[in-house]
Amino acid sequence: MNTHRWMSTRFFSFFLTWGIFLPYWTGWLVYSKELSVTDASLIMSMGLIARGLSTLFAFPYLSGRFSNKIILRAAGVGTLASVLCYIPAQSFSQLLIVTILFHLFYPPLMPILDTAAGMLVQHKQLQHYGKSRQWGSIGFVAVGIVLTLFIATFGDDVIYYALLLGVAALVYLSLRPAPAILSKKPPSTLIKTGGLLKMFHMKHFWLVLLIVILIQAAHASYYNYGYLYLQEIETPGYLIGVIINIAVLAEIVFFAMADRRFQRFSIGSLLALAAFGATLRWVLVFAFPNVWVFSIAQLLHACSFAMAHYAFMQYLIQNVASELIPKVQGLYSALALSWSTAVFTLFGGYLYAIEPGYAFLGMVVSTVPALVLALIYRRVGEPEVFMDRGQH
């Protein structure tokens, strides 16, 4: 089996649906389900809390008992069922319950796939993480461009049906054969307690995790209010999807060249660059509320998201034993991509209600400390970063 093609296809299919959900779902709740921005923000924040619980506890627990292939399939089926539940849901309470259910199954697909990629790299079955991951970004861009045209023609309701179709394709792919290493049930010796405690013994792990938590949390306003903000600054409807996807195009370029161009960069240097790029990005969006500057600032997504994610994956591949990868991915997804984002979504929503631009400027309360910590780690942590995995 061509593992690069398998991994690239799975990344492409998942991020194709992610390109529907992430930029447009809050807008769909506001326009199609007629929620206020405050109510939609609360619902999405509660969903992120559920996502964190799922990735921190359920995913690592199941990873010790079932193969990656089985978990991927179960998450896909659960996602499809929960998406269908949105059809009858109309009230705030109904939409809240369905969103929580949806977040228990759907967002964990991301750490499941990253865990699969990490395992394949460690077992020498996948040469480069970045080259496979770039196909996820390509899927994100592809659907954004097409979806923008359909929204302009048929309205916001098309967002839901596009996600439903994409998730159905995910389920189909989960029924296909997977690489042998991902189809194996983990040995019973891995089903034991104390796995999280082992991470305390990994030099600088918690510092690295804290840095990426701060950087990734700062995307909360962009993910939840970027679509609304572009309308606020009177962006033509047919351009919104294009502008959103400038960020992902920058991400594609980064992942395409990361393994070649950034291999010699230390993890601390990558994290410092990511934090600086994130800070600059949100300051620009606030200081110059117009379409052109927003579009240019989108290029910094290569730093604020892609570089931070790549740096953490490199730390994981170089330092974390394979049996601990699901637990580390669960922590990363729960803390960096879920709970911290949930808090900053509420914070950003409060600021957005005062003045839309404040929602983006407010994110620097996270990125500036991340930059300071990354510079500290760059000085004190690098000698320990490249220790052999077997020492852990």
C-alpha cells in the first residue's frame, strides 16, 4: 500500500469538510438557524469544551484498546449521525445539544489522523509529514473556493448540505483498507494508567505545549468571526471565500517546503517565529480594517498556525514514544485546539459586540506571552529537544 497516498487522501478528505465547518459554521448558525452572534458563540464554545473532553479522555482511552482504523471509522459514523440531527434542531437548546454531540465525534478526527501520520513516520512508512499534510490544506482551499460560489447562488443553507456530503465521503473512505500498522490492535501492555504522568518527565514538554496553546488559542476570533467580520467591512460576497483561503494557500506553501526548508531550524526558533507572526497578523487586522490589509494578513497564517503546528509535530516525532502519541495528541487537541479556543471565543465574542476589530486585537494577550516563552525556550530548551525518543 502507498502510505503517502493513503495519508494524503485522508488529510484531503477531512480538511475538505473542515474548510466548510471552520470558517462558515458560526455564520450558518446565525443566518440559517437565526441565532444571535452571542448565542452562536456560546454554542460553539460549549462544543469546543466537549471536543476537549473527547480528545483528552475518550480518544487516548480508545487508542489503547482499538486500532487507529477502527477509531477513525467510529468517529466518522458518529459524525454523520450527529450532522443529520441538525435537520430537526431549531431552538437554542436543541442546537446546543446537537453541537455538543457533533463535537464529541467530528473534531477528534484531526488528532486521530495526526496520530496515524506520526506513527507512520516513526515506523519509516511515511517519509515526510509535511508533504502529506499539505493535501489537507489543498482540500480546505478547494472546498472554500467552490462553496463561496454556491453560497452566493443558493444562500447559506448550502453550507449544511456541503458538510453532510463531505462527511458521508469520510465515512466511505473509513471503510477502505488502511496500512497494516494502523489496523493492528494495540498490545494489552499499553492498557495501563499513568501515561499522562510520564509526560512530566519529558524535558520542557509542558513549556512547548503551553507555547502552542497560547498561539493556537489566538485563532479563536478569526475562526468564529472572520466570516462575519469580512461582511462587516463590506467585502463582496463572492470574494469572502477567496480571502479566507489565502490563509490556507499560505499554509499549503509552508507545509510543501517545511521538511526541506525548515529542517535545520530549532523547534524554539519555529515557535518564536510563529508567535511573532501571529501577533503581527492580529495587530494588522485591527489597525487597518479594510479588505486589502485583511487579505495580506492572511499570508501570516503560515506562521500563526502552520509553523506552530509543524513545530509541535516535530517535537512529538523526535521526543515522544509511539505508545504515548495518542495521549500527547489528545492533550494538544484538548488544550490548544479546544478549551483555550473556547475561552478565547467567548472573550472574542464579548469584544466583537463592543467593536468588531477589538476581537482580533484582543488575541495579542495570548500571542505576546507565547513569543516571550518561545524565546526563553529557544535559549534553555534546545539542547534537550533532540534527545533520542528511546530515553523517554
